[in-house]
Amino acid sequence: MGLSIGIVGLPNVGKSTLFNALSNAGALAANYPFATIEPNIGVVPVPDPRLDAIAALVKPEKTLYTTLEFVDIAGLVRGASKGEGLGNQFLANIRQVDAVLYVLRCFVDDNITHVEGSVNPGRDKDTVDTELCLKDLDTVEKRREKTSRAAKSAGKEGELAKLELAVLDKVKAKLDDAVPVRAHGLTAEEAALIKDLFLLTSKPVLYIANVAEAQLAKAESDPLVQQAKAIANKEGAELVVLAAALEAEIQTLPPEERPEFLKSAGLTEPGLDKVVRAGYRLLGLQTYFTVGPKECRAWTIHKGWKAPAAAGVIHTDFEKGFIKAEVMSYRDLLEHKSEAAVRDRGLLRVEGKEYVVQDGDCMHFRFNVTT
């Protein structure tokens, strides 16, 4: 299972530049509103130094990373939910994503226009929230019409419709006040009743403060970054500070030149690494590995998943016919240099169906599916 993130923001805040930096897909980044005419989709490998170290030890024929999908849509402007600009046309493209990445412009550059005439991350965030809430409100109102008719039915169908109608009314009232669904305090049962609506504002959010390179060294005290941080803190969300233009430049370099460039820029890692870790924390994800001479591979699962469910990410037959899993820590593998040495030291475990997979486990599944 990969991680999919929709990138939203006003025009000219650096969305497409960030997309280029993250996916190196060459999306158009131009200094005029609506440069992104079609949604850009980039699927990129997720960097993982643990897998790199395992592959360096095992030397497999192939090394496969888990993937991360970014969907960049046209910039949203006031009135987007009613058809203004181009962003409204592509909101459907981010309905299926796992999370939403808000790009907040935190740099001042007279050569790059701002649709509102000035740089204000708080105002920009409110504009995007309002437009997404209005789009969700339209979705809720259309569902409500259908559910209202069903609620008049007798029996179980009518009772379920009444439960859903109560949730729709609760959500509608707060959307009317431009409150995102993620802040409605819905119970798990209430959220489940409207899950199939894929409401845009119900998705968890990660904020990006896009700054100029010169701001990086003093980001902690920068007033615009502080505004963005206050926004994230208020929601209990994470904020990643990036210089998207610099990150995009890094991606144009040959891989062997990037470490020195990062060092000269005062950076310890590319922005992608920060975004990936923040995204994994946001969605409660973790990684396990399969290791062998033909292939070393990373697999993404949710924290708390048990061994059969983790096996099912590889193939549904692995989950259906799960027997047991042989498990070792990637740290033990790297320390002792081989699976045989890990086994000899009693560090290779055999786990059953109730085993909760840990981040960094190296796993080999045994299964049997009868036809």
C-alpha cells in the first residue's frame, strides 16, 4: 500500500515547484495563476536508509522501495467552489487521497505575484479551507436529498437512513460555518456513515511553509513561518519548513552530487525525507522488509497490524493461507551480517497470527492456500 497526498494551495505559492522537488516529474511551474492546467501526478520511491543498508549487505538483484503518490491540482482562488479559476475542476482528483498537504507561501518576492496582493499564510489557509468546505457542503447537500427520501422508508433501511441523516445535518451545520470536517469531533461510528463521501476536509492535513533559501537559517524566528506554525499547532498538525525552489534544484543534480550540495546549503537531508516521515506519522504508517538474493523490498502497513494483514499487502493468498512468519530486526541483520548468523544467535523468531508487526521488521511468510 502506497501513500497518496493531494497538494493544495493558492496559485503561485509554490505548489508545482514543490511537486517538482518531491517527484522530479517536471511539472510546469510558472509565474502566473493557473499554470497547472491538468492535475500533475507523480509516483516516487520513498527513500529509506535502512533498506539501502540491507541491500548493500545482501546485494540482491533488485531493490524495491515503497512508493508515495503526489497529486498537484490547479491553484484554488476565492470562488473556486462556485467555478472560479481552474482549481474547482480538479478537486475530484484529490477525493481519494489519504491526506492533504497545504502549501503556505511564507516568502516575499516582488517578481512572483500573489493573487491576494500580499503574503499572508493565515489568510491563504482560510481561503483554501473555505473553498474546500463549500465543495464538501455541496456534496453533503446532494447526499442529504437522497437520504431524506430513504429515511421515510420502513424497516432497517429507514432506520439506517435516519442515522445517516442525523450525521449529515450535524456536518452540514458546521460546514456552513466553514469548519472543516476533521474538526467536527465525529465519533468513529458517525464518520463511518459518511466515509463513502470522501469529504475533502475530513482528511488529515500536513502543512508546508514554503520559504526562500535565505530564510532557512532563521526559520525559527521568521514571522511568516511563525504564522504557519501557529496554524499547524492550533490543529495539532505538523509543519515542515522547505525552500521548494532549492529542493527542486537539488533534484536536477546527479545523485552523487546531492550530498555536497545539501551540505553547502546547510541541509542534512532533502525535503522529501521530511515530508515522508511527517506523512507516515500523520497516517500512522510504518515499514517492514522482505529480504532475499533476488529482491529486497520495503512494504508499507498501518501501525498495529498483525502478521496476516501485513502478509496480505504482498498478496491476498499470503493472508488467507497464513501459517507463520519468521521475523528478525533489521538492526540484528545489519549487526550480524546474515540471516544465518541472526538465527544462530537465537534472534530469528517464529511468530503466529497474533504477532503485531514492528517498524523495521524483516519478515518471511509461510502460507498454504488450498484450491
